[in-house]
Amino acid sequence: MAIDAATRAFLDLTDGEIAAWAQARAAAIDLTLSEATLAAVHENLSLLRTQTALFVAALSEHADEPAPAFEP
């Protein structure tokens, strides 16, 4: 599965790099993260990175298969 450069960079982060990445991204969009929220933000970003990696891997495994028909 092809993913964009920003997503690839996010997936390539280590747990130790999440905090610096979050601060840089927040600064880029002029967002201030309060000290009280930093730990939770970093934890959530680490979880999101893990979930995204699993999702991309699952899609890649089934890339050659036709999508199942949607049934509500």
C-alpha cells in the first residue's frame, strides 16, 4: 500500500521521538499544548501510530484482493 510522506514519517517515529514531533507539529499550526496535557497527548499519539501501522499492514496484505461488497 502506498502512503504519503507525512504518514510514513509519522510511522517511522520511535516512542522516544513522539514528544519532540508533537511539539514541532503543534508549533507549526500555532497550537499550545499545556503541560497538564502533554503526557496524554504523547500517549495517544503513540497509540495512534501503532494503530495506523497495523491498519496499513492489514491493507497491504490484502491489496490484491477485491474489496468485499458492503452489506448494511
